[in-house]
Amino acid sequence: MTVIVVSGASGLIGRALVDELLAAGYAVRKLVRRTNTDSHGKWETSACDNANAEQRVREYYWNPATGEIDLKVFDTENQQPVEAVICLNGAGIADKPWTRSRKHLLETSRIQPVRTLVKAFNALPETDRPRKFLSASAVGIYGANASNANQELSETVATGTDFLAQLCRKWEAEANLAHELGVQTINLRTGLVLAENGGLLKAFRTLYKYGLGAQLGDGENWMPTIALKDYVRAVLHILKHSEISGSVNLVGPQPIKAKDLHARLAREMNRPKWLKIPQILLNYAPEQVKLLALANQRVVPQKLLDTGFTFR
């Protein structure tokens, strides 16, 4: 059975991805920060309710902050190495204000896990290394104002220079060291993931529920969104297509303008859509708001489309 190692599996995306992997017939080994009860990994029952519900997940200990990792997570099965490692770690970008200490955490929570994994790859015999390394990244790498001239942003577009762009560049540079070890490396440049039960959409709905939802500025900025179900399907598509490497935009095929998302949410929550915050006030907004809520990024999933992926 093909084995996939996943870190960051406890988050919204990670949980959905693990269930999708199991449903597709993969065996999953999760890297967790709690100590296992034995030296061969701890069994955990999957929440997957599909035909493969009897499959289980093994947990293995690691601590990216100290660089510790149980190398048994990479043990071969039937003389076959681990097919892929998927790293989804990273503190929430929008959760808290960007103080100096928060910015430091945003960086270390992304760099340290990737560094620990690449170091582990290097410690393995070449024949035991995973075939693929899928490392999370973000469309923030293109810069907050990358589409001010309505430019479409494929994977070949130059990267930006603001805080998030620099953070993503460091993140990807760390992951790309795996390529030098012979591991096919893919950077998952993720957009705004929309899910019914959490994430950005849930946060927006809460604001609108209490009458706090409003359009920011003229609403003409492009928002690169992707449904959670499409995200996890796209990851499996990447696993199955050996020709996909380098950076991949994980966004939907049709980015939405902020004003259209505002109108949709206002209609859904039965709230007035005329509420707007004037652009002149937004000029004094903190860096976090300008780089997140006001970002203008018309990102397109060119590599996914070129390799035959279909969105639902």
C-alpha cells in the first residue's frame, strides 16, 4: 500500500486531506508533537466514513522547534519507500495582530518544520527517501498588489517584496533544498480556502451575523479562492502526476472580486450589502489589513489546468 506522511494534519485542511487520502486507498502516517506509546508508531482510527473506513493512521513523534523526528516514520513497506511527504504547518496568518513576536512565529512555524523534514531526508539512505515533497506555501508570494493592472498570475510570474512575499520566498527556498537531495519538490501556493465548517468563510459569516460585515474600499480587488474539497482533490492530482513539480497555484479557476464576495455573503446572511468602508480610511489601515483584506491577486491555477485537473 502506498504510504503518505502528513504533518499539520490536525488543521482544517489537514483533516480533510487525511480523509481524502484514506478514501483513495493510501496509508497515512501523521507527524505529531505528542509522544507515542511504542517505538513503531501509534495506531489511530480514521474519521473517514468512505469504503476504506477500516484503514487506520499511524502517528509518529516529532518536534520541529528542536529538530527532533522519529525516522521510523520513513520506514519502507514492502521494499517501497514513502511515496510523498506533505507539510502543511504554519501559524495562522490572520489570527492575531502582527507584532514583532507574531511575525517571528509566522516565520519559524513554517521554516522549522520544513527544515526538520529536509534534514531527515538527508539522514536517510538515498533509496529510502520519499519520492515527493509537497510543502505548503501561499499566493502571498506574488505580493499584495500584484494584479493592480488586472494581471493574471500564473506560476511563472515574479514574486513580490512585501512581508508575506518575503516569508513565502524563505519558506519555498527551505523546501527546495529537498530537490537537491533527489526528492521531487512541489510548493503548494495556496489561496483563500473556503470551507463550510471553518476557516475564512466561517469567520466572514460570523462578522455578517453580528452586522459587522462591510465591503472594504471599492471592492475591485481580486480574491484567489479555492473550495476545500477542490484543494484536497488537487493535492491527490499532484500526487498522481509525476510531471508536476516546482510551484503550483492551488486556487480556483475563476477568482472573485471582493465586492462580489461581499454581496454574496450579505445576501446569504440577510444583511445590507451597501455597508462600505471608504478607501480613504483604509489608507491608514495596519499592514496586516493591507496585505490580507485588501490584497489584489488574480491568481490562476495554470499547472493544474494544463495537467487536466477539473474543478467541481
